[in-house]
Amino acid sequence: MFECLFEQASLLKKICEAIKELTDQACFEVSGTGISLQAMDSSHVSLVSFLLRNEHFSQFRCDRNLTLGLNLKMITKILKTAGNEDRVTLRAEDDGDHLVMVIESKTGNKISSYEVKMLDIDQQAFGVNETDYKASTKMSSEEFQRICHDLLVVGDTVSIEMTKDGITFSVSGTETSGCITCRQSGTVDDESVGTEITLQEPMNLSFALKFLNLFTKATPLSNSVSIEMSADQPLCIHYDIGDMGNIRYFLAPKIDDEEGAGAAGAPAAAPTEAAGGDDE
Amino acid sequence: MFECLFEQASLLKKICEAIKELTDQACFEVSGTGISLQAMDSSHVSLVSFLLRNEHFSQFRCDRNLTLGLNLKMITKILKTAGNEDRVTLRAEDDGDHLVMVIESKTGNKISSYEVKMLDIDQQAFGVNETDYKASTKMSSEEFQRICHDLLVVGDTVSIEMTKDGITFSVSGTETSGCITCRQSGTVDDESVGTEITLQEPMNLSFALKFLNLFTKATPLSNSVSIEMSADQPLCIHYDIGDMGNIRYFLAPKIDDEEGAGAAGAPAAAPTEAAGGDDE
Amino acid sequence: MFECLFEQASLLKKICEAIKELTDQACFEVSGTGISLQAMDSSHVSLVSFLLRNEHFSQFRCDRNLTLGLNLKMITKILKTAGNEDRVTLRAEDDGDHLVMVIESKTGNKISSYEVKMLDIDQQAFGVNETDYKASTKMSSEEFQRICHDLLVVGDTVSIEMTKDGITFSVSGTETSGCITCRQSGTVDDESVGTEITLQEPMNLSFALKFLNLFTKATPLSNSVSIEMSADQPLCIHYDIGDMGNIRYFLAPKIDDEEGAGAAGAPAAAPTEAAGGDDE
């Protein structure tokens, strides 16, 4: 049997929100070490990798490794019925065909129980290379989300350039062009997250804004985000989930002849580099 | 002449909101004892009964019993122009063909006056049997509204079961089932409304969720709601309006062979049991 | 070169919002004295006239008079990316074909720069007669906005009547009529704006509500609005922008045989009276 308890529904809500825009059906792997997931988006262009470690749950039991094929749209709808501070228990029998979700109000006077049929999903095996990225920026996740959203006004393809001075996002449209620079910030006060650049070499690569905007659905999970790049590697957008785990998104760069003013059409090539032989 | 004054527009707004989703044209009866209405919803499946007693108005005059056929959509639109604390006067001449609504701001510096043509509505005579229900639950009206809304995620037909331990709402869909239990609560603190069960016998009946959701438009009128059931009787959903009156909704149970997983189709039969000979 | 600095993006945002519903392309005139615009709405029925004086900018430079043909929809989208307290610089070269907008966050750590291609717009020359209006009312801009919005519930044409007692807005629809009176208020407290009537003679004219509602997009620019009327003259709706300038809208009255219950159809005739020979 698998059973785990989320003390606050809000965490599970945020995780589902961060994944469901990329893929509406997903296979969660549960084992003695925690819960994980790797999935491509429905257009097979980007990859999401998610991990939540067992030791941070107040209750976690997993007798046997299981693959839970879930309809994320339905799970998300059910979670919306939970208050943010309600407790949520997930449970699956070893040979069962459904997931049980029990939602308890803080007072314990209201208990909701849902049984959701699990899906048979063709599971692809992904491996994520643990790359040593040549350039990375840690910045406010809300700021990153806002920039990705704002630049959609101008066009569909963003160039991300990291130098020792800062990170610049540039977009060219047919009648308008725009660029936004966040300067490397020395000291960071308590309330806001600054911008920290770590460089082995400056980097300038282009990506489809549409996918970056999907990735920023993870913003509520963390105050900060890491944007990590190497030449000939997929971009990695990395959100820590407290010290419990993380969620990472991978997207291949657009190649040069696709770029330029007004480039909108074809999505980036599939991030085949993201699928390697080494399991995490 | 009929004339009455609502010291706060908010009360009249809430009453219209509670009725207008069921029927967009309604006949209000005004008499020396107050204002009342009985109407079936436009699909002739459920019944709403509303009463507001004269003695709680600061000004109330009714020289002759009148039937006011009103376009609730228009009345609601006009009421939206009033601030919640504005005063609203309703006025109709004995032989008039329009209702006058006067809305005064608190300061008295702004006065709005609307004349709305009244409608000739084929008035059906209903009588509501004052039943002694075998099982009833008084609970938070907001909680009831939320449960009716949440269970729509799963399916269209809800079973409501009352036992001495609590009230359980269950829905079965094709791939998902859900049930929500509110436990009988002994003591209730000041801020929240608990759940009180009054039973002559346990009861378990099924209803179309769609109508329950329409009934919960009355939620802003009262902190609590009473859910009252007897075998072979329409369900009664009862909201008190302070000590001024009440609004009650009636809905016939779904019969057994319509129930079951995924049952969605036909609405419940008309609540003919609700129409009896005894006037209230 | 033209360059000017808005210390707070919110002012420029409000100005663009106040104009963009009337015309999505507009020619701003910049000169040593400030920024101005005169434009008809896209249906050529009403006129907007806008002025912002140079001396109230902390930075303002204009070497040569320029006409900036701008796509207001795009400018507004870009301004939405700015926080209300961000600083915005506008810049155009004397022979350039684009406007540069630079948005700086308060901390200075984030800088966004947009280049927007300018448009060739057939510029009509308008002159606005500086009329001595026979009747005018200064009232709360929010109240005026609300009244124009609320009366749409009833019909499309509003009669505005000013007497020494107050200003009355009346609308007749097919089944409903409504009128709203704001009384002349003697003293006005600090928090709310009263209603002040200035009369040489009482006035009662009719206008298309649709345009009044477009004009009230300027409401966030000022707590008060002046409604100014003379017989055989276009109505003037006047908002001051602090002591920096103003925005005024002009609309010809509807002539009598178009009025009456349920009149909805044709828009008012073009305010040809608004276009005179005298430049402001």
C-alpha cells in the first residue's frame, strides 16, 4: 500500500498546477524514497521533472514501488474543493485501480473522500543528465514570471543573455521590439529576492516564450527560480520546493535560422539532449 | 396603493438574486400581512416559496391585495445600481401597470427613480403542505453551498444521507466518486455554524445537484440553512431571513432506477407533492 | 530630439486608457510647450482634446515640433508591463520612425526598453471653440461614471437637465424608464466631491449614452468632472489632470425627433460645431 499525508492541501495544489498545463495525464512514481515524475508536454517539446522526498512527510508509507497514472485535470478539480489548510491523504492499494484522496478540514468536522480511477499511460523512460551548466541566474520567481508574460506582448521568441552584469531578455516583433534587463544585485534584502549570476562563460540562447510561460506555473512553489544554460544543452528552469524536493523544466534552444523579428511559427525541436541514459 | 421601504438595498438585492435563477418572471403577492411569492422554476421541476412579513418594515402600506408581475432580470439590473446601504422604496398604484422603485443614497443627495412595466403572468395556485419532516439538518449555509458546488466536479446526482452521526453527500461519476460528510457537532462556537441533526428516522434520498446549486443562491440571506427530508416528500431547503420571513425551495427526489454511477440525464419529476390544498 | 520623463507610469497609463477606447491610432503633437492631441473617435461622432504642459515634467526636452503617430493598443499593452510607480521615459529622434519607451523599476535593478514603430496617420486639423457654456455642473467623476453606466440598463439616449436645484439624467426604454438626480450641494466635505451647478439658463439636451460611457474612461485622472452645455453646441465633458493639463470630450446633442422611448438606433450626428477655425 502507498499512503502519504500532506499537512496542507496548498502544497499539493501548487504541484498539480505546476504540471497540469504541460500534460493532462501523468505517471507519478512512488517508492520508499518519495514521489517523482518525469513527463514531456503534450507536444513533446519540453520536459518536466519533479521530486518530493519521503522524509519530509509527517506520514509516508510505500510497501512497493507503484506507478500512478493520473488524470491531472480531475485531480486538480478535486483539490480545488480543499481549503489551503485542509489535510490531504493520498492512498493506493498495491493492486488497486484507483487513487483515494481524503480531504479533512482543520476542525475535523468535515471529511471528503474521492476515488479516482487510475489510467494506463504509455510510460516513456526519460533520464535527465545532471549537467554542469555554464551560466546560471537565480532571481525572483515572480519577476521571471512577469517578464515571460510581459514579453508575449511583443513576440514569441525570447533571447536570454547572461553576462556578469545581469540577465537580459529580448524579443523582436514585426513593429515592436523589447528587452528587459535585471541587473546583478550585490546585496539582497529580506523581503525581495535579488538577481545572482554565476558564469563560467557568457551565454545567449533563444527559446519559445510559450513554454517558458507554462513553466512559470510553478511560481507559487518558490520565491526564487534558477535559469540554467549551456551551449547545445536544453535550458533548465529550476524551482526548489522548500527542502522537500524540486521541480525542473527543460527546453531545447531554438536554432539560429528560426530566430529573428516576428519569428513565431514552429516550436523548438524536441529536447532529445534531455533524454540520456542516466537516471537521476 | 402599495408602498414599502427597504432600509438597506442589500436585503432586496439578495432576495432577487435568490429567485431570479429559478424564474425570470415572478408574481409577488402583496397584502396587509407582507410580501410573498410562490413560483416553479422555468422547467417546472422545483418550487420556491418566499415570505416577508409586513411588521418588520419601517414603512409598509398596502390598501388592497395586489399581484405584481415582475421581470426579475430587469429588477435585478436596477438594484445593481443601488449601493448596499441605499434606501429602496417600492410603490405600485392599485390600478397601475408599473412598479416604481426609488433608490436614495445615504446622504440623500442622489435620488434614482425607475418605472418598470408590470407583466401579465399566468399565475398558478400552489399550496405548500406544512410537512413534519422525518429528518432534518441545520448547517452552515456557506458550507452547504460549497458542497453542492464541489460535488458537481464528480457527477449530477447527489445522495443525501442523514444519520445520527452526520449528513453525507455522495456522488458517483464514470471515473470518479466522491462523498462528503459533515459530522454532527455538539457545541458550536460563535463564529461558525455547526451541524445539527434532528432525526425521527435515518433517511437517504437522491436529488439533482443542478437544482440544489440554484437554491444556494439564497446563501447570502442567512448564515444557516435547514435541509429537511421525508420519504415520498419533496426535499425542503429552508433559509430564514432574519426574523422577517423565509425562503424555501422544494425538490422531488430522484427515483431509484434513475440513480447510479454517471446518471446525468433527465431531471427529477415535478414536485407534485409540493402542491397541496392548504395555503400557508 | 524629444524626450520626457513620467515619474510615475500610472499617469501615462491613465491617459492612454482615457483615449484608446475612442481611437486606436492617435497623433500626439509634441512641442516646446508640452504634449497635445486632438482626435475624433473611429465613428467620427465625438472629439477628444488632450493637453499636458511641459513645465510639470521633471525632464522635458523638445528640440523640434514632432507628430508622433502611435498605435495606442500596443502602447497600452507595453504600459501594462510597468508598475504604477515605475518611471517611464519617452524618446523620439527628430527624423526617427519609432518611439522608444524606457521603463525603470523604483530600485533601478530592472530596466525595460521598447521600440515601437510609428504610424503615418492622416492628420485632420481640428479647432476647438472655447465656448462660454450656459450651464455647467461640476460633480464627482466616479458618480458621473456610475450614472452613465447604470442608465445603460434602461436605454441608449440620456437627457441631461440642469436646473438651479440639481442635474437630472433621464432615460426611457421600451418597458422601463429611469431618472437620476444629483442635488446641488451647498457644502462639500473633504472626502467626497459635491455637485455644483453654474447656470446662465436652465438646459435640457439629449446625448448618446454610449459615448458618455467612453468618455468616463478618464475617471481615474481626476476626482471631479465638469459637464458643460450650451444650446446648439456640443456637450463638453472636462477632466483636469492635476494642474498639468486636461482632457476634454465633445459630443453633439441628439436632435429631437431621434429621441423618445426606446430610441436606440442611429448615433448622434457628427459634432461639426466642435471643429471651428480657432486653434486653442
